[in-house]
Amino acid sequence: MTTNVSWRDLYSAAMLELDRTQLFAKIEAAQAAIKQALEELVDDGRLVVEDRQFMTDALRNLHALARLEFTNASPTARREQRRAQG
């Protein structure tokens, strides 16, 4: 399994975030880190099926979390999400 733990830390932080004003930014950071880790593993020729599956599952979980938190969010939460996006 990969030794890259930074994407795992970001993933955990996003999944455990309770503050909606920070959640979207943490989800985006985790998604970007996972995608970067996947690219690095593929480029190095070291992509292990287990790593890829875990990262794919993590991306799917982040997407589901964002959808649950922000699709049915109140207008205030949606404004906060847009503000967090910059």
C-alpha cells in the first residue's frame, strides 16, 4: 500500500468536519490530493489495485458528502459554499 498519507489526512479531515463553512474547502482539498496521489502512482508505475480502490472509494464518499450537505442545503449554506469557493 502507498506511503502517501497526506491525502488520507485531508480525507479524514473532510469526512469529520462539522463546520459547514469549512466543509466544502476541505472536501475540495481532499479530492485534489487524492487525484494527485493517483496520478503520481500511475506515473511511477506503482499503482496497486488496493490503493486505487481505496482512493476511488474515498472520492466517491467525498462526492456523496458534498451532495448530501450542499444539494439540500439552506440558502444560507449555499451562500457560504459559494463564498468558500472564492
